[in-house]
Amino acid sequence: MACWSTEILLFGSFATNKIHSFVFFATLSSYNLHRIVALNNPNNKDKEVIDWSHSNLAVIYVLFGVGALACLSLFWCLSPLIQVYLLVLGALTLFYSVPFLFFPGFKSLREINGLKIFLIAFVWMFATVVLPMTEKVFLVKSDVSFYLCLERFLFIFLITIPFDIRDSNQDKSENIKTLPLILGIKGSKYFGYCIGILLFGLLAVFHSLLRNSSMVFPLILTYLASLFLLYKSDKNASDNFFLFFVDGTIVLQFLLLALCLFL
């Protein structure tokens, strides 16, 4: 849905294409791969996640397989440039969870201190903004491209902070330095509030670049919802809070933008 949000902001419309489908199935397979790797991590102390994964192991493997096979079939239907981009993104996504064999000192990219949140924001930005723009780059002005890339990076960064707060005990046990462990939970929230202010500032400067001026309001509402959820974030909150509400801000942004098209 983040790809559709990009299309609405750029062109005032949205439709499913091969790139969108690939991003969807890649997300499906990578999310379930992360579950599989986490299940086999002896340091994983999240009993709720472990119990859920054990009881739904067959479903996790099926979803991973479906996603991976769909990506493989769609890959050959895309342009060579998109394929190169996807290979790089695929490697980053794979080694985010899976042991990175070329550097014995690190088990995976997520275990490199300070890299985790930046990597997630970059991959999401590239997959949901750069890829959809690539085949229509001649229709997109450079200042619009800059704004959307920066906006999406900061937005994903903002909504990833609550997940780092949730995982702070787990990351501490694995000696992975993330924002909550460097700045503390309160400091991480203040850092997120600063990102929210920056997002509002960017919107004030670049709002004239949007396809429709009414699209400012969905973005404002999404930022406000994200900041409220950051404020309410707690490492002891249930997984449903993060998976349905925090992750749901991506869906909320799309639904509000789509609503603008019909008003």
C-alpha cells in the first residue's frame, strides 16, 4: 500500500502493476523469513512470539514459500535496471536476518550497532518510492523525487522507533545498540518527536509539489497518529499494538490519500 501512496502523491491515481506485486510478495516472504530466523535464535526471549511461531509454523513456511516463488516469477518480467535494484535490496533484506558469512564478527546486518533502523528505513524508502518512480522517472521532477524519498525515509524511521522500544530487552541481551539502548526509551521518543517536527516542516516547504493540495491533510493526520503511537509505545505492550496500530499507519496513509481521490 505504500507503493500506492507514492503513486497517488505523484500522479493522483493508483493501480496495481508488477513492481507493486513484487514488493507485496517480497514483504510477505521477508517478514516470514524473519520469523523463521527468530524462532531458531537461542537468544530470543520473546515468549509470545516464540509460542505463536511454533503453533503456526506450517503457515509461516507456506507464506514464505508463496512469497518467494511469486517474487521469482515476477522478477523475470521486470526491466534489467529494476532487477539490479531488486538484487541489492534482496541481499540487504536477506542478510538483515540471516548470518552474514563474509564478516564472521557479525551474525547479521541487524546486529551491526546503529544500523538496524537506518537499514529498514532505507529499504522501505527504496522499495516504495524509488522503484515505483523508476519506470516513470521522465514524468517526475527531481525536487518531487527528493521530497518523497526523504519523506518516506523519515516516516518509516519514525514508525520503526516503537518497534525498537519493544525489542529493547531482546537487543540488550544480544548486545545490539539501538536508539532505546543508546538514548534510553524517553530519549528515543524525543528523537522521534523531532523527526515528526521535521516531517511537518518538510510538508510546509514542499506541499506545493503534491499532486493535489488536499493531500496535505492525510499526511498530517498520519504523522499525528504516528506520534501519538510513539508516545504510547512501551516495551511491555502487546504485539498487536505494534503489528496492527503502528504498522497500520502505512495502511492509514494510503486509505486517507485514496479517500482524497473520491472527494
